[in-house]
Amino acid sequence: MAQLEPPTAQRGYQILSSRDLDAQTLEVAMGPHHPSTHGVFRMDVVLDGETVTKLKPVFGYLHRNHEKIAENTSWIGSMPYTDRLDYFCSLTSNWAYALSVEKLCGITVPERAEYLRVILAELTRLANHACLAGFFVNDLGAMGTPLLYALREREKILDLFEWISGARMMCNFMRFGGCRNDAPEGWLAATRKLVAHFPSFLDEYDRLLTGNEIILARTQGIGILSSALAIDSAMSGPCLRASGVNYDIRKVDAYGIYNRFNFRVPLGDHGDCYDRMMLRLLEMRESLSILEQALKEIPEGSVQNSAVKIRNFKPPKGECYGRIETPKGELGFFLISDGGTSPYRYRIRPPSFINLTVLEDMCLGQKLADAVTILGSIDIVLGEVDR
Amino acid sequence: MEISDPQEMEGLRSELQKAGVFVTTMEFIYNWGRSSSIWPLQFGLACCAIEMICTAGARFDLARFGAEVFRPSPRQADLMIVSGTVTKKMAPQVVRLYNQMPEPKYVITMGACAISGGPFKQGYNVLKGVDRFIPVDVHIPGCPPRPEALIHALVTLQKKISAQTTLPREQGDVSNRAYDKGDQHYPVPQLGAHDIVPPFNPEVWHPEPVRRDS
Amino acid sequence: MNIARLLKQFPGVRSEDGASLVLPRELALQVAECLKNDPEFKLDYCSNVTGVDYPDRIEKSKAADGSETSKKIPGFLETVYHLYSIENKQGPLAIRVRTADRTNTRVPSLTPIWRAAELQEREAYDLFGIHYIGHPDLRRILMWDDFEDHPMRKDYQEPDDYHYEPTPHDEVLEKARKHYGAA
């Protein structure tokens, strides 16, 4: 792109540099009711003219005390609450909790359930990333169109979720040692059909977004995050990989059966908003490849380990930290059991929350409109930030 | 001639329609306009907000009911859809936003959390129902309610608006708050040392008396 | 990971369950720095930081002559850090820093070592009341600034804002009874 020539004083009038203008410092509280903060998030911003000189995120407007409630309820009783953590991706939150409890008790999961989990998690990733890109360009000013396209595709995926679990959003589908029920007849065929048609949507989306001049101008070089700072601040998920750190928990931990699938981990090399958005578009293609393999290989069999008790479920004394790669990043559960029917300590490691640690560092020196872009590119969900 | 019986009025209206004469009242036209172009506040609190976005999306298409114009500013909105858990930390802001909306204004509580705290009722930071502080017109149960349920709530609200009178027929016969009392402002709760103060507004919310046999 | 070497290097550090390290308060920063920079560990990714509350408890023991003695064991608050290494692809290693007891809750902050602890230590300060010395910005994060309690502690008393339920049972029934008086 050609650089704009800086205006000069040759045309007979004096150009004031920004230093000459005594800009007033302005404090703006963006949120908790603000259309571009993705919920009830608040940023207290100090502006010099239009440049951000200070930014403090304010949390807690959706603090629903999930951890306290979970410590007073049974182990399985927390499963529906995990749906409401990251309400875009209820199934991956389910999986993270189920995986942590399985790790704590040493429960094995039947083959078919593992495949179902992978299929549902990758479908969730598709729905989340498509919508994220839609919301992100919505924040840039593309009101409606890309988001409506993404929501149209998301509805198709939600139909599949509803078919298998009975609910569109709050699926509450995973159980300790498997899944609640098997896929109904025809479900796998419908999923295969969706997976076969999804690339055409992605191509359409790519044509709409990737080369768009406004998106390039608004996102390239904005909100750069170095790989060293990304690691130090425990960024996770696409934000970490956009800064060039090759760390995907699906590869590193190979939880579930991810070591059986052949997929690539896209990496960014600038760590700016553009990389973070493009990385998600690329990840969707990899998810499709995982889905194709899983749908081909899925075996017959039971989906629930019948040795696991549902009533009076008591894990042995001990503690464990289990984590998975959700669309937002590393979702971990730190559980301490005292041998009772409810957890002694139940802690969620929320990726959206921890990814906001360096929000200020990314926004300093940028324009206020860019702060909105940067927040959109991190991809937060307030249910998870405040829990 | 004065016709007071609504049935007789309806009969006369259809008789005249057959002759090509359409008779209506100003009130009907006015309410029809109001109920068919409700502008909701773009105000997402939690999970239910996602279903609200889906309702505005292409599949459920809230625009069919004239309510797709989500306004980010409370000054331009008629309807507040409280879509999600209202925490105690958020409660003052919700009441303030409601106060900032111009009359006539309506409230739909979407989902179990906004109605009563829902699954998070036991939480120390969760307000057990937004109707403790602001008057609510339509409740939608569900966690989250489906988009169809939101549309149903909207249609219910439209019926409610259509039944409101704007001009007093008799002394004191006014069902529309805007014309009755003028702008309503509700006291904003304060964040105290252990809880919000006061925990509810006694003018708006009357706690159920406990009924137990034993 | 060779934890044994670390235990030899820092005599105050203990390992209770063989997997996690309990750091004494005065050594915490030093050990954390070693864990982050030592080429053998390189635990550069501090994934999870959280507080845990262990209330005071009374332990009864029976002596040989049949007389019962009860001993009060003071509780403490604990911060658990889960560390991973991106470079060496290893982890997690849990390290624990404990307060002296439940009223004297000062511990060193590890935010200067791992930036990731910044918001999470603020959360533990808010919900558990652990005071991190050396934290750059220790304020309440989830609850409002004027809030005085620490709700994730085991002995936290909720405000009485019981809401009518048609069929209360168990704990809710207790709460309802308390709210409406003995009826």
C-alpha cells in the first residue's frame, strides 16, 4: 500500500504538529454498557487527544460465583454451570471439566465417546471462530453483513447440537467417563454433510474479509504483542500462536485422542490484530480436516464407561490440574478433592480473563478506535472472564 | 350518537368496511405505530444476549416484528431486554440505564437469571431478580430462552401496548404510565460493605409471604 | 524435572506429595526466579494462580491412658501456581506459598517474575484476602472496591437476601427459616 505523503507547509498555511496542540487529557469509562465491549466489560481509558495513554480493565460485572456454587454442589452438579462459562463454546467447557475429573479419578473413556468429543469440540471451534470474525469486523464498522453470514452457519451447527443434546447453546452433554447419550440416527451423516459444505462458506468469508482494504488498514500493525510478553503473561490459544509461539495443547498434551489426527498448527509472525484474525480463519480449515478424519474413523460401541457411578460420586483424595485447548485458549480446571461428594476447591483457569492481562500494553499509544479492535481480536466472553 | 358497547362498535366498524369506509381511532393508529416499531436497547448481559443476537439474525429475523433496530443509547430506546444474570455490581447500572430511557418504556426479562437469579441464585454477587428494582412487563422463562420465546415475548408486549389507552376516557382511566405520572425515576442502589443497599426497592417489589404448612 | 536437585539447593523448600513444592515465604522469589531461568526447568509459562483456604481445625487425639486431648491446628491460606515450560515442553509443576495463619496473610507476590500472575493474584486478594507484597496494583477485581468480605473463604457469611421459593429444602430451607424467623 502506498504511504500517504505527510502534509507540508508549502501550500501557504502552517501545519501544527501534534506537539504544538495542547491536547486535553480525557478520562473515558467505556462500559459496562458499551456496544463494542462484548458484554459487560469496562475499560477505564485515559486519552491524550485520541491516543490511549493509560487503560485499566475493570472486571466483575458478570461475577456469578460459579466457583463458590460448585464447592457447595455435587461433582456432576457443576457440569451445567460449565456450559455457562463460555456460552459460545459450552461443549469444550464440558470437556475440560470432564477431563479434569477423569484425570483426578483415573477414569477411562470409551473410544466412541472420545471421537464424539473431538467432533463436538471441533464443531464448537468452527462456530466460535466464524462468529468471532463476524463480531470483530462488526467492531470495525462492518455492521451486520459478515456477522449475519457467520450466524447463518452457526445456526446449522447449533441444529446439530440440539439434535444430539437437546439444547442449542447449553448442551450439558459430557459426563465423567463418556458422553450422555450416543449420536442419534442420521446425526453423523448430517455432520458429514455440514463438514462437506463448510469450505464453500469459508471461501466466501475469505473473499469478503481477507483482502478487504479497510480491514487491512485497521488491523495490520495494530496491537502488536511480542512473543516474549505473550509467554510471560500466559496468553493462550490463538492470541499466543499469533505471536509466533508454537504451543497448541492439542499437540503438546495430546489429550483425548488428538495424537491420532493429522493437522497443522497455524502460526502468526507479527502478533498484530490481523494475524490474530487470520489465524482463526486458518484454524477453521484445520478443524475441518480433523472433523473429516474423525467422522471417517469413528467406531461403533458404547459412549459411557459404565463403571462410573452417577449418584454419590466421590473421587479419591487428591488434586489435579486438567486443561484443554478451547477456541479461546487454555481452559483449565484445578480441582482439590477431600474425598467428599463436592469439591473442596474448584478453580477455573479462564483463558479470556488471563488474555486480558496485557490489554493495556497492547493498547498504549494506539488510538481509541484501535483499542476496540484489539479487544475484539483477543476474543473474550464475559461469562468466562468474570465467572 | 354514542356507542359504548365495544361489540356494537366492532359490528358497526365491519358494516362500514363492507361499504368501503374505514373507521378507526387515533388511539388505535398510535398504538399500532408504537407496538410495531419497538426499538430495544442493545444491552447484552450474559448468555441470553447471544440468543438475542441470534433472534436478530437472519434465521429468526426479528425485523419481521419491527423490533430489529437495536439502539446502543438508552435515550433512543423503548424496550430494555434484560438478557442475562444481573449481578449486584451491575445492578446500579441497570437501574440507571432504565432511568435514562424516555417514557413510555418497557422491560422484558429474558431468562431465569434475570427473573430470579436462575441457576446462579445461590451466588453472593447475584441479584435475585431484576424486578427487585425496576418494573417488568414480560418475563421469559428458560435458560436461555429460545429465539422463538423472545419473539413470543415481543408479541405479548405488542398486545400489551395495543391495549393501553393514551387518552383518558373517564377521569383517572389511564393505563399508560407515561401519560399518567410522567417520567418515572427509580432510586439507584448503592454498593455497600456486604451487600447492595437497599437490597430491594419496596415500592416496586413486594416479597411473597412465606407459605408453609408445617 | 529434577526436583531433588532443587530441594538440595534450597534447604527450606519441601515437597509434601512428591509433585508440588511448598516454598517458604522468604525464599519464594528466589526459588521462583530459579525455576523460571534455570535451563533445566525453564518454567516460563505460569498458567494458573489460585488461592485455597484451609480453615482452623481441632484435632482430637486419644492418649494411651484413654484421656482425650484436643489440639487446635491453625489454618492458613495458600496460593498455588501451576507452571509449564513452553521451551522444554514440560509441566505442570505446582508451587505453593502459604500464609502464616488466616489473619496474618502477607506473602510475597510473584508478579515480578511472571506477569501472568498479575490479574490472578488480584483475584486471590479479592476472594481470599491474601495480601501480596510487591504486587504493582493490588486492588479488588471482581467485587466492588467498598466490599469488605472475602467470599471464597470457607467461613464467609452471605448477606441475607433470601428469595421466596415454593418448595425450599435442605440448605435453602434453613436459609428460609433464618430469613423469615422460626415459622
